[in-house]
Amino acid sequence: MKKVRNSSREMIIITFIVIAVSIIIIIGYIAFSESNKIVEHDIIKMEDDSAKEILNKVDELINNPLFINKLNSNSIKNDIVNIYNNKEREIYFSGVMTASSGNIYSFSYGTENGEYYGARRNTKGEIELMRSDAETNGNSYYYSINDDLTAGKFLNDYGKFDPRTRDWYITAKEKREPTFSPVYEHFVMKDLAITAAYPIYNNEGALKGVLGTHFTLSNINTYLSEIVKNRMATAYIIEKSSGQVVANSLGKPNFTTLTDGTIKGIKIEEIDNQYIKDAYLGYKNNSKDHFVVNTEGDKLHIRVRDYKKGNLDWLIITYVPENQFTNQMAKNIYTFIGSSIILLVIGIMLWIKRTEYFMKPINDLISITEKFSKGDLLERSHIIRNDEIGTLSDTFNIMAENLCVLISDIKGRTIELEQANIDLQVTKVEAEEANKAKSQFLANMSHEIRTPMNGIIGMTELVLMSDLKDEQKRRVNIVKKSAMDLLQIINDILYLSKIEAGKVELVHERVYMETFINRTESFYVPLAYNKNVILKIEAEDDVPEQIYVDSVRLNQIIANLLGNAIKFTEKGQIELYVKKVKSLGDKVRLMFSIHDTGIGIKKEDIPKLFNYFIQLDDGNKKKFQGTGLGLAISKRLVELMGGEICVESEFGKGSTFYFTIWVDEINRRNEILNLQGAETFNDTKKDINILLIEDDYVSQLIVCQLCEMMNWNIKVSSNGKEALEVLKKNEINLILTDIQMPEMNGIEVTKIIREEEKITGLHIPIIATTAYAMSQDRIDALNAGMDDYISKPIDLEKLKRVIKNIL
């Protein structure tokens, strides 16, 4: 299929469009964001300005009656005005009202004796004098005023009136300071009103009476309307405690007129503006002073402010619609988008034209290179320009000349490479065959050496179980020790081969450090004691009590290092010390150090200490036995466990080996250490029937004598076919089978037995006893269905334990 090529011209144009659109979007986003910020700032400023202006105006209205009271308080207190002189009193109250602003509807004074004097404006704005005392029999008389401000014609009797029963009088008397009454409905003015009350005390501190400046609230509506008119806002003033509407900017009345002609104030819950209601409740319940409400096609920004003066506690609630700002912003955005699109289209058209001009010589060069690539090696570029494209054309021509020269050499070199590949493949096959032969050789060597070793060690153990004289026992022990040393050499060689092949896998298990240290002491302390050497094993307190680690590999490293320390130390002491050096979560890095006072190591010999088959006392006068593989194996195992090993030594004074490994800490400090003791096994149990499948006579003899000593019944077959016949005729509890046998081997007979057991539902334990000791041999045996695996030479004690555990 022909490969689709992307046009550079198209890519350049698309890139330009993407960049231009991105810039427009970024600029638009920034402009829009900044516009939103400006709108928010303007709204907040408008809210603040409106609230501030309203607060100032309300404060001005409230302070006016306070000022009137304060200005006139001294005249009453100090008897500058004699309120019991009719003419003087009438001129005084009429004069105060004449000088007061129109929203002050009355100015009065009530005494502790129940007398009440003052002046007021009637519904027509005319000033009238008020009087209630003993002469009026406690009734409230109203008079017109003459030109000289004295009382004129009697107008009306409004019945009994006692100022001491009025809220404003009671409140001032209780607080003993200038104060305000709650909002109330005035029965004459047909309006909501409040009273600024000022208590008057004599020089002895006794209350003489209360001055009251009474004013209506309807004028506040007008002030609110004028303040918010140009801001397209709405404002309400609400009495916080009662919810009484004090004033609003909508021109709506703050009270309703009842059928009997009286008035009743409107509460917050009675108004038809839900936003004001919610703002009032939100502030009163949660002290929330700012709200943004989404309405149909708009947003309302609502702000609540407190106004407190004396015992007045009002809420000033304003809201501003957002659309008065956003409408213009939306027009600007649409204008910007339209202009941007027009400019973008013009820019793209100009860019396309300009790109065509620049791309034409490049397209010509592409055509030439395509012809060249199809085999027309004589094709050359004829573009002459004094810029980058001209340089590219010249470079192409030089490259074409060089390619013509090089192509002529390619065929010869190709032949050489093909031959080299053939040789490399042959070498690879030979290497694989050599590796396979090595593995087969090791397997065969293991089998062929372990089979006679099984006879030697097994028969030696049987002889040691018989009655021998001391000298005979000593000689037989020497034979056994020599055989075990030879077996260790074989194991080291095979294990080293497994490490090199990367077939060693770590098997982690729970290890109790206390148990690990105790077992190490119980095994190695006697060995050190036999050489008059003291062995000490210690662990620091912060070493974990329980860890997950491959205990077999760890024991192998300890065995090599402690074994060497005991071997090379003739006097003094050996110390094994364990400490924690690092923690990463549940991962812990432990350091083991083995210090001895032995012969030490020369400085120049230390670098070769961990090499294969290296012994530092090598020569004809060799004093210490060994293969020289222990330290090499230990080094590989430490590295496999994520650690390092090193040594410090002084020749003639001793050595210290250090190694570190990473382990998993088990965080169960309170777990009780459960050491399962060995169960007592009845060695005299006689109803155990064992079938041995073994073609080697010596191995047959060893196992048979062991079974005879243990009082077990045993039958012997030389191959798998004979064993199957024995199974048909006898009840067998356990099968011991070799792997390599004539006619039918151990793997084959195991598979046949397991297939038959699928029908019978029975299960006979099968243990492999073989001279094959490679790790793959054990895996093959277990995969075939065997229950356990013991390599030759057979350890009779281990065989007894395995049989005991299975049965």
C-alpha cells in the first residue's frame, strides 16, 4: 500500500491557523477574565457605595432628633424654660417645631407626674400645641398657634393620655440614657414612626421626665429611591429583631391601612421580593452578608449591612443586577470575535499565498529526489538560490555523487555480511549444543558419582549402627567423613553451575531470629569447642524478631563463613554479630559480621579471595582442606539476596567478614513463638508396607536393612513394570523409587499410578530416591506426581523423617 505523505505546505498552514486561533483564544480568554473581574469589582464598589450612602443618609436622619433632644435637654433640666408657665412653654415648643425639618412630626416632654407638653405637625403640615395635665383632667388637648407662637383656638380632645405608658418613655427610663423606641404605627400621622427619647434628671439624679422627638419614616423611601436610582439597584431597610419593613426604594408603602382606618406595619415575610426575604433570613441565621442569585437570564448580587444606633438594630439590604454591566461586555465580546474571525481569514489567505511562493522550489527538489530514489542516479538538482533551499540543493547533489560511489561497494559488503551471519549462526548453534552438553554432563556426573557414593555412605551408616569396637568405629567414621567431604565437593561444583546458569531462585519463609541464632549456636559451638575456641553469637535489640528470608541460602552463607572461621582459628575466639543498618518501610537491611582471631589474610591476597577454586595455602604443603568454592558461592548468594560481602583482615591476627542482605520485617511483635517439637515416632510400627523400585543392588541393600531395623515390611522391584505387578497383588503404604531404571523409569511408573488413582480414589505416597541432583530433576519429579524427593547418597535419618511426615 502506498504510504500517505503529509504536505509540508498544509502542515505550515495548519500550524499558522492553530497558532493564530490559539493566540485569539488566549487573548479573548484574558480579556473575558479581566472583564469579569472588572464587572465584579464594579458591582462590589456599587454595592459598597450604595450601602455607604444609605448608611450616611439614615445616620443623618437619626442624628437629627438626637441633636434636637440634646440641644434642648439643658433648657428643661436647668429650668431655663419654665414648662409650668403657659406662654413661655408654648413659645418654646412651637419654636422648636418651627425650626425642625419636615420629617420631625412632634417634639414633646413627659414628666414623672404624668404631665405631657409639646408641639406637632398635623396632616396638613400645620403646627399644633399639645397639653395633658391636671387642668385638662389628664386628657390630651390640641390647640392651634397664633402668630406669636402661643396657643390659639382649641382644636380637639383626644382623650386620656399618660406619657409614662408609652414605649419611648419606658425605654428611656429603663436605659437611663438617650435611646430610640421600636418602630410603631402612628395613629394620627398614619405612618410608621420612631421616637428619639432623652431622659432628664435633676441634680440629685432623680428622673424629672423624658424629652421625645418623634419622626416618621416615609421620607426614607424617597431617599433610598434617589440613592439607588442611577445604579439600577434595589434597597430595603428591615428591623432586624422583628422583621418590620422600615423603608424601601421601590416606592411601596411600608404599612397597610386597615378597615377601621388604623395602619399596620408590613413584615419581611409579607413582601413579594423573595430575594430580600432569603437575604434577611440568611444573614439573621448564618451571618452571611453576600449572596449571588441566578435568575432567568441574569444574576443578582445581594449585600446585607448592619446599622446600629442606640437600641436601633436595622439591616440595610441592597441588590444589584449584573446585566447592566454584562450586556455591554457581551457586545464587546461579539465585536471582538467577529473582528478576530475576519482578520484570521485575511491572515490565512495571505499566508497561503506566501507559503506557495516558498514551497515551489522545495516541491521541485522533492520531485528530483523521488526520481533519484526510483533508480535514476543521474538525476541532479538545478535549483539556484542563495538561501537555505539553495544550500539544500547543493547538498543533495553532493550526496548523490557520494551515493553513486558507495553503492558500487554495497554488493561486495552484502556478501561478506551474509557469510558472517551464517558463521555467527553456526557459532550460536555450537554454543547452545555445548551448553546442553555441559548440563547433560553435570547431570550424568551427578548420577554416576552419587550412585556409588550412596552405597559407600549408606553402608557406612549401617555398619556404624552395628556393634563395633572403638577402633573399628573410629576407622569407619573416617571412611564416612571422607565420603561426606567428597560429596560436599560434588555439591559445590553442581551448585556453582546452577548459580552461573541463573537457575537459583530464592524461597522466602518466616524465620524467627531467636530460633535462628539458637540453632546456629547449637550446631557450631561444639565444633569450636573441639578446637578450644570460644564462639559468641549476638544480635542487637533493634533486629526484627521475625523476618521473611530464604533461610536455606542464609544458612549456607553462615555455614561457609563460620566453617572457615573455625577451620582457620587455632586459639582465641570467633564472634558472629547481627545488626540492623537501614529500614525502608517493611524492608530491613541486616548486616552479619564474623570476626575470628585466626591466621588472617595477606593484603595482596584479599582481591582474589572470592574467585572460583582459590585457596590461599595452595601448594605442595597444603595444610587446610577444601575446594576453594565456599566464598565464591557465598558472594553470589549474597548478591542474589540484594546485598554485598567484604572482608577486613590482618595477616597473623585474624579476619572479619561482613555481608548485608535485604529481608522483609514481620510486624507482629506480640505473636507467640510457636516452635513445633518433633513428634514421637513409633519406630517399632510393624504395619507399614513399603515398595522399593531400584535397579542398583547396593541401594536396595541399604534401604532394605534400614527397613529391617525399623521393623517395616519392604518389597523390592528392579524396574517400573515389576513394581506395577507388585502393586496389583499387595497393599502398599509407601513407594520409594529411583528415577533412572531399565524398561520403565520412575517418572513413567509414577504417572501410570496417578492415572489409576483417579479411578480408585486412593493415593499412595511416592518418594523419589535418585542420584540426579539438579534442580530441574526435582521439579520434573514433583510435576510427575511424586510427593517428595531425596537425592543420593541417601541420608538415613532424613529418609526416616520424610517417611514419618508422609505416613
